[in-house]
Amino acid sequence: MQKASVSTTAPTLAHGPKTRLAWVGQGFLLILAVLALYIVVRNLIQDPVQFGQIIIGGLQLGFVYALIALGYTMVYGIVKLINFAHGDVFMVGAFVSFFSVTKFNLESWPAVVFPGLPAAVVVVIGTLTVILLSMIVCTVLAITIERVAYKPLRDAPRIAALITAIGVSFFLEYFGALKFVFTPEFIPYPSPFTVVTFYINNGIQMMVPGKPLPGHVVTFTSIFVIFIVATLLVQFLLQYLVHRTKIGIAMRATSFDKPAARLMGINVDQVISFTFAVGAAFAGLGGVLYAIAYSSIWTQLGILPGLKAFVAAVVGGIGSIPGAFVGALIMGLAENLTMGYISTPMRDAVAFTILILVLLIRPTGLFGEPEKEKA
């Protein structure tokens, strides 16, 4: 009888404070949401063109975060490691593409080898070559980091691997800042192709060089379209890889239970290396597109985008691929709306405030599920 009374009263005691905290957090979040909605609607009515421009900028930033966040969420889903060096792999991808364009003119090799090719074909093949090289270098770098820095700590406490990840991040940043490597200065990035500007005025129209834009129009560039296409392709590719292939089944099995996966004949070490490689390849792609879109790179480039991509992964539900995508778009829009309507220095504060609120109200994120006990 005594045991029965303890078991029936325990849930009430455990749930009381939690429920109150959840209600307070949700109420606070609701107030913030209403305030944000009021600011957005007011500015949309007052200046719809500016609002549209801010939304496009926020979406572009969100697609950048999405390409980085996928690596965070995949690695955490498999090895439960927050790979803080991932943002610096993104930075290396940008620099690899810079040197391949400025030192080796890799974007123009099709015109040299096949002189009769049309200019548009040369641009497409050359740009894809630059992107592919950056993805390959980032993949090799990530596999090397995993084998040298993380694999020996596979059975160590998680804090050891986390500290190592921070150390690897600092090493990449400050080694890259040496004068004989990348240099510590801001470097203007020459785009491997001409970025075309479009504007919305009775439909989508391309801006003609030398002709002024009509007033009060929303503009976007070809790089914004490339971001959309590339990020959506990556999403579909990852969904297919994880759910329709043998390596995807092995990844899910390894994520669920590593010892059981080993007993089933899965090479867990190979699966983990493959996961690091895939995440790094997409970070390399994001690094190239980011450099083209924002036209400037330096060795600290990956710090804030990396941290915000991690926040995006947590907001969406770390370990969830669709969650990383949705969380990244939320982060990009929140950051750009803050810059446009509140203050530029506040954008980072808002980003990390979103993280705190999500952890207080729904620690598993929007798409995450509570961790279940294994039988």
C-alpha cells in the first residue's frame, strides 16, 4: 500500500513546477510573438517594398545557415557530438574556392580545353568545378579531423570530445590567419560568374546593365536563386540518402544503438566518417555560395554563421534534417527582420534569445522527439 501511494503521488510532484515553468515560458513567447507580428504587419503596410527586400535577405541568410546546420544535425544524430569546428570547415571551403579562382583560374578551364564552347556552358562547368573542388577539400579535411581528433575520444566522456572540437576550431581559425596560409585580413572575393539582378515589377524581370531600375521594386540576384535550388536539392538528396539507401539504414542504426549496430555487421567507424564527410561537403558548398553572395572572406568567417547554424539545428530539433532546414529559415528571417526594424547590433542577441526560449519551452526543438529508453 505504501509503494502504491508513492507511485501515484510522484507524478503530481514532478509535474507541478515543470508545468508552471512551461506556462510562464509559453506566455512570454506568446507576448514576444504578438509584438513581433505587430512590428512586421505595421512595417509591411507602411513600406511593402522594404519588407519584401528584408524577407528576401533573411531567406538567403537562412539558406546559408541550412547548409551548415545539416552538418551539425547529422553529426550530433550519429555520435552525439556538437562539432564546433564545422563552421571553420565552411570557412575553408570559401578560401579554397577563392584560390582556385584567383591563382589557378579554374572557372575558365573549359574555355581553354574546349575553345568552341558557348560562354554560358563555360560559366556553368567552371563554377561547378570550383564548387566541387571546395566540397572535396572540405570532405578530406573533415575526415582527417574525425580520424585524428575525435575517433581516439570515441569512448571518452562527451565533454572531452566537445573541448577537442573547440580546440580544432581555434586551430583552423588561427592557423589560417598566418600570412603564409590565408592571412588575417579581409579579402575581396571575385565571383566566378557575373551575378545577375532581377526585380519584381509586373512580373520578374532582369535588370539591363546601364539602365536604371524603376523605383519602389523588390530586387534579388541570381545567387539567391542558386541558394534556393542548391539547398532544396541537398534536402531531397539527404532524405533519399537516409531513408532509401543501405548507408542511410546503417546511419540510422548507428544513431540508435552503436553496439547493436556493430553486432549486426555494420562498420560503425566507417559510417561516422561518412557522416562527417557528407556534412563537410555541404558546408563547403555553403562556403562558396556565401563568398559569392557577400563578396568578402576572412579566417574568422565561420564563427558566427557556425554558431547560428548550430542554434538553427537546436531550434528545429537537432538530429532532424527537416528541422535543421526550418530552424535555419527561422534564424535567417529573425536576424534580418531585427536588422531592418530594430537595430543591427541586436541581431545576435535576438538569435541567441530564440535559442534560450526554445530550450526553456521545448528542449527537443520543433521537430525533435524526446530520447527514449532502449530496451
